[in-house]
Amino acid sequence: MFLIGLVATGVSISAFLALQAFEENLLFFFSPAQVAAGEAPTDRTFRIGGMVLEDSIQREVGSLTLNFIVTDYTAAIPVSYTGVLPDLFAENQGVVARGRLDSQGSFIAEEILAKHDENYMSPEVAEALALSKELKSL
Amino acid sequence: MIPEIGQFALILALGLAFIQAIIPLLGALWRRGDLIAIARPAATGQFIFVMAAFIVLCHSFLNNDFSVLYVVTNSNTALPTPYKIAAVWSAHEGSLLLWILILSTWTLAVAVGSRRLPDEFAARVLGVLGIVSVGMLLFTLLTSNPFERIFPSAIEGNDLNPLLQDPGLVMHPPILYAGYVGLAVPFAFAVAALLTGKLSQDWARWTRPWTVSAWMFLTVGIALGSWWAYYELGWGGWWFWDPVENASFMPWLAGTALIHSLAVTERRGIFKSWTILLAITAFSLSLLGTFLVRSGILVSVHAFASDPARGLFILLLLGTITGGSLTLYAFRARHLTVVEGGFRLVSRESFLLMNNILLVVATAAVLFGTLYPLFLDALGMGKISVGPPYFNAVFVIPMLPLAALVGVGMHTSWLRMSGEPLSRRLLFPAGIALIVGLIFPFIVFGQAGALTLIGIVTGLWVIASSLLEPIKRALRKDSAPMPLTRGQWGMYLAHLGVGVFILGATVTSSYTIETDSSAVLGDRWQVGEYELVFRDLRRIEGVNYEATEGEFEVWRDNQLMTILRPQKRIYRVQTSPMTEAAIDVGWGRDLFVALGEPLGAGAWSLRVQIKPLIRFIWLGALIMAFGGLLAVMDPRYRVQRTREQGNLRKKPTKTI
């Protein structure tokens, strides 16, 4: 009996902690249009995805900090990132970034997600683009 | 013509799989020896035809047969030969064929190795394996035929994804699959036991070596994958809690629980239905894993829907195998001959029970975090992903107490404690772990957080406790109580591996120095205790790629330690850039340099990392697997037939 009680307590404590960790670590995905419409949270980390706009990549010579614009061709959100980029980051390519919005509405990325394959487009990005196309045709 | 032979061989294999699935099971039901006898030839024949199909596919790759769609998409004339072979299992269709080949290899091994078992039982096991094989072969032939032709044939292939052009990736899938698929064997044993309605302790003894073998491959396969991700994905992480990784890790967790509960079932005849349930769970999780990875469902539930045939088939197969076996379990588990036996709180049984509970909790938490985003997406409730901090938390919470208990559990006896009290025996290893663990981090690294200390002490505790008995034996050779059996050696070694892993994972996670920096030729800068000099930058011509290679000198205390040459490759066919990190490998630490991208004015972005004890992570996994190997080789798994025939009396069971 004692053993069962001990186990039950242990399991419920860990289940509680697990759910809490889960809640804190959920990362939502938003398209640039959703961010522009103010649907994205300003107080927590989320992911944004779209295409890297042509000619939008700017970097000060020799600096690790990079600015570019991510777009779904409906809205455009400026993104800033400091660090080494994944291999397949390029203009006119899909990108997913994890980070948060600053007070000026630009997205400060902590991580730019790497893709494994140049033909592969993140489904989230594909969907964001499709959604944006739909909105335009209305 | 030749590819058609491959397809024809697969169809014949399917026919034999049907025979293997149906006739032996009927034979066992009706007690007809002639039908039972068909099981082994059918399994052998199936293996031969699957092997033939596999060889044909290899042949198409080696001869650049660009009339085969799968070869066109995954190979190229300029691809080096070893990678042409690896390309066979680099994508969906071919890796399914590899899956089937490995399943039929395991089946053949069971057919040969089960000669010591009662014929009726062996027939049931082979029949169940036949059912799994039928499902997979149908899946391949109906939805994912690797031999599909295109007309007109292509002139050149699209090449193998550069990421996969790596020795680690040549080995990783076959070994991982050997583990994944190997869990089909304990599954088949479990279902056969349910069909028989009887579960003897012999059953557990028959099942154990198969389970441990599969677990061994799975351990090495996961470690290889982690190692590959570390040096090839370019950025120095060793575990990402990526759904694909979780897919292989969940069967490992369940398999580990299974190994331990099998020990109880073998020794004490209890935990029977729990063991059966774990065997079913472990294999279902590996099926789930295969499909999560292979169906495209992970990329998106929508990609999944884009090929409804595959998606539907997958669900059907999972539903049939898992659902069918669980239904059987629901009806039959109660009828298993239950020998109830109690045990005390401080006994090996109760420690193994806790091991099982904690492992199952960890499995469930990982499963939840992996599947929840898929469900939410499927229901159209938004796109989310679950971050590594969740997995770290839910994994470490049950694993820390587990590791602490392992150190005690190893030294408990069945039924109850006996001899020297546990506490006195374990005082020594506990003391060493505490003293070394609390002092060493401060001496070597200067500082330590509470979690780091807990991790290090736990790792050392498991190591010290695993070494206790072997060292005792080594020190007092003559008065040693009893020599260790191979099974015991295996257990101590595997747990030693766990300790080494914990130590490595904790130290690496806590003390990695990671810097992203910008440098021009001739720059000299400090990272940790090392000084790096950017010496040279040049172009390199590879077999099927061109690369920019940087040259970095690494100095410490005014002594040149090594020269590192990381590359940025562009593969000619797919023209995608690839980072090849340069790593100075050491027991104490890895020094990792990766070339980022040009930043203008001759500057390059660089990632430099110092990762202390990272080798211990994979070393720990290898030690675990080696422990498994020793346990499998324990002679007591070999004398079964004679024992059953009563020629040999059962030895008193004091081992493990």
C-alpha cells in the first residue's frame, strides 16, 4: 500500500510538472500577415515563417548581425538575427525563425531554422503563402 | 528487365509471407505437424526473395539505371560507390525495402534459432512475424514501389542529398532498423504466448536474448544518429528532441523497460501480463516511429493527406497490428497462468518495478510532446511545436530518480535483502560519487550549478556502483563469493554505460563554450583556454563537390595543438551549400570549428565550440550495447533444449 501511494504521488507530481513544462514550451507559428494584424503575442517566443524578400538581406560589413524581411507577399516583417546562418538561408527561399517581437514590431530571431533540402518548403511557410494568396483573391 | 525481376521477387516474397502468416498458425491451432513444418521453409524462401529484390535495387544504383525513378531521384553517375549503396536506403521506397529485408533476416534468425523451442510455439512466432511481413510488403508493393520505371529514362540523376553523403549515414539506418525491426521478435513471442494462452518462465528466457539483441542495435543506431547530427548537421548539438529522433527514442525507452521486466518474469514468474503489454508497446512504438519518419506526417499532417493511399495504409497497418494484438491481450491476458509471488519493498523486484514505472512515464511524456502538435494541426487548431526545454524537463524528472535507484537496485537480491545490509555495501561508492562529484567540477571548471552537481554526482554514483562487484572480485580473487556470470557482467557494464552517458551529457550541457564570431585572415582570438589563428582560406576540388576550406591553428600555452580545416562545400548537382565542421577529438573535450558564410570584406562567420566530455555520450551508449552483447552470450540461453528434455536439472538460480 505504502509503495502504491508513493508511486501514485510520484506520478502525479511528475505529471503536473510535465504539463507545466509543456505549457511553457509551446511554440506557436504565425505568418507575417498574422503578425502584421497583431495576432501574434508580444510577450512570448513564437515562430514566424515565410519567404526571404529579394534584396532585403542587409548586413554591416564584417558583422554577425543580419537584417532581412520575411514576407508572405501580403505583409512584410523585418527580422534581425545575430549569429551563424544555416546553410540554406537565401533570398527567395522559405525560412522559419524562432524569436520574439520587439517594441518597434520587428522580429528578433534567436534561431533561424535549417532545412535539410532545398526543394523542401516548410509546410507552415507553404500554408502561409497559400493563405495569403487566398486573401488577395477575395 | 532487371528491375522487373526485383519487383517480381518482391511479389513472390509476398506470396511466401502469406503462406508463412496463415498456414503455421492454422497448423498450431489444429495441431497439424505437416502444416507447422511449413513455417521454416516459408521464412527461408521469403528471405531469399527479399534479398534478391534488395540486390536488384543495389544493382540498379551501381549501374546508374536512370530508367528507375527511385535511382533518378537519389543517385548520380558522379556519386562515389559507397554512397550509391547508401542511397538505396536514403529515401522512402528503398528504406522500406531495407526494413523488410531486416525483418526477413530476423525472421530467418528466429527460424534457425527456434529449433530448441517447441515446434508449435515456434510456428506461432513465425506466423506472427509473417503477418507483419505481409503488411509491410503490401505497403511497399501497393504504395511505394522502388522499382517504378520512368519513360523515357533520365540521362542523369538528381544526386543523393549531400547531407546523407557521409560514412555515418551509411551505417546509421541499417543498424537503427535492425533495432527497430528486431523488436518485432519479442512482439511475436508475446502474441504467440497470448495465442497459446500459456506463459511459462521458459518463455521469458527464450524472449530475453532476442529482446536484448534488438535493444543493442537500437542503442548503437541511436548513438550513431546522434553522432552524425553532431558533426554533419554542422552546428554541434547532439540531441535536438526532433520528432524524428523521438521516433527512435520511444521504442528504445519501452524496450529498456521490457528488458527489465523480462528479467523479473524469467526469474520470478511474475509481471507476466505487464511484460506482454510492454512487448506489444515497444513494437507498436517502433511501427509508429517508422511511419512518423517515413509517411511525411511529421513534415506536416497535410503532406500526409497529399498521398492518401500511403496515409490510409499506414493507419490501417498500425491499427491492425497494434489494435489486433491489444484486443488479443484484452481477451487472453487474464488466462495466462499466473504464479503470484509477493516481494518485499527492498528487493530486486520492487526496484525493477520502479524502473518500469519511471521508464514508461518518460516514454509517455515524450510521446505526448511528439504527437500533440500533430493532433492539434490535424484538428485545424493552429500550428505549434514543442520546444526542447519541455522534453529536457519531462525526461530528466523521471530519469534522475531512476539513475539514483539503479545504483541500489543492481545490488539487491530477488525476494528480499540478504547478507550484508545494502547501506553498508553501498556506502563506499556513494561516498566516492559525492566527494569526487562535488569537488571535481570546481577544480576543473571553477563553478557549478546545483543541477550540474546533481547530474555529475548521479553519473558517478551509477559508475561507482556498477564497478563495485567487478572490482571486489578483482581485488580478492581467492575468497570471492562467486564468479560473475556473463549476464551479470552484461548488467554491470550496461549500467556503467548509463553512468558514463549521464556524466558526459551533464558536463557537455553545462560547460560547453559556444561562440559565433566574425574573423578575417590573420585574426587571432581566444576561446576558452585556446587561441585560434585564422591562417588560410583556399578552394578545394572534391569528387562531386567544390569547397572553400579554412585553416585554423589552435594554440594553447604558446604551443601549437592542432590545425583544423573546416569546409563549406557546394555539391555540383544539387548546388546546395554544406557545412563540414572540423573537430579536434579528445577524451576530455572536443574542439569544434565550423565555417559559416562570408560577411564581406574578407570576413567569415565562424562557430567555435569547446565541448567537454562529449565523447562520453556515445561511449556510454557503446558500453551499454556491449553490456547487452555480453548478456546475450550468457551460456544459460544455450542449454535450453537439453534442460527441457530433463537431461539436465535446473541449476539453482542465483545469477542475475
